Amino acid sequence: MADRQAVLETVFVRLREVIPALRDGDPDAEKDLREYPEFDSLGVLEVLVWLEEEFSLTIPDEELVVDRFCTPGKIADYVVEHS
């Protein structure tokens, strides 16, 4: 099982590349990423593809629900649960 804090830190590194507004300030694991225009359908897809590659995951179609991946914390929890 993956370490949640380590996964969360890795997720933040990637999200800062996709969402420039996250580069400043302290990261908030519960911040709803849907508040950022960059986290549109293409942004979500980029993050999901990255998750699969970075953590050697396969996310089944039935789990491709934005609510499951809408905060950094939820993304990290998904990785921890499926690693």
C-alpha cells in the first residue's frame, strides 16, 4: 500500500503543472479542483492519464467520475486504495 502523504506530495507536483494558481501558497488537500478553469474535461483527462502512468494504475471506466477525483486528497486516497 502506498503512503498517502508521499502520494499527495506527488499529486501536488503534477497539479501545480496543470493549474498555475496552485503554485503559490500552501497546498490544500481538500480544495475542490473544479474551481479552477484548467481543471476542465481536458484537465481532468490529463490528470487521470498521468495517474495511471505515474502509479501503474488502470482506472476502470465505471470509476471515471469527476467527484472521485475532484480534490487532491481524493486523488491521493484513490491511489492508496488501488495500489
